[in-house]
Amino acid sequence: MSEPETVVTHNEQETSAAGEHFAARLRAGDVVLLYGDLGAGKTAFVRGIARGLGAPADEVTSPTFTLMQEYRGRLTLVHVDLYRLAPEEVGGLGLQESTDDPAVIAIEWAERWSDAPLEAWSVRISDEGEERRRITIIRELESS
């Protein structure tokens, strides 16, 4: 596990900008596990990731009802939202197989995915009141 990196943002645009800055580190096959309460800013952060990957950020919306959306840029971004699923329903989505694709996969409500890969980016967004958000990023590495 890497040392946690924390960023504090003060509005949705800054949260999105933090995602855009973070995207520079991402490579094909990376999995980004997003955690945070409803309205914490997970989708705004993913919108920034899309912009950073050269995908159309203005098209990024929460895929709560479609579950999964794909955006093409210098890397393909697969945006998944597990909010409407119970943990036992997540296995049927084929997320484990998706991690083999040459894309970046960003998963909102990642705590519902019990088979999440051991090697992934973990992004925790907490609401600090008003529009302020605390974003903590950790690179989870498979233990050897």
C-alpha cells in the first residue's frame, strides 16, 4: 500500500479537477475503487478522470440506472455504479473479467464488490460540510 495522499476541495469544480490531476497516473488495466456517501462527489471526481483521459467529461453522469457506461479518450474509461445492487448481485456483472481489458475502470460504491482486485486505487471522498470534500487516495498493492 502506498502512503495516503489527501486533497481538500471546496466545490464541485475542484473535486473534478482533483480527478483530472489523478488521471495522469492511470494506466490501462487500472481499477479505481470509489467510496463515499451519497452526494459526496464520486461522480464529479470521475468526470475529472474522464477529462484527464481525454474523454468527453460533459457526458459523464452517474450510471446508477444503467450500471455501466463507457467513455473513449486516450484510454477507455469504464464507469460503474453499484449503488442499486446488493453485494451478492455484483458477481453477475462480470467486473472481474472487465479488469483484464485495456481500460481504466472506475467503480462507485466499491464496498459492494466483495471480489475487488487486491491491486487497485482506493479513493475515499468524505463530505466535510458545505461543498468541502476530503479526498484520500491510496494505491493498494497485492501483498507478496
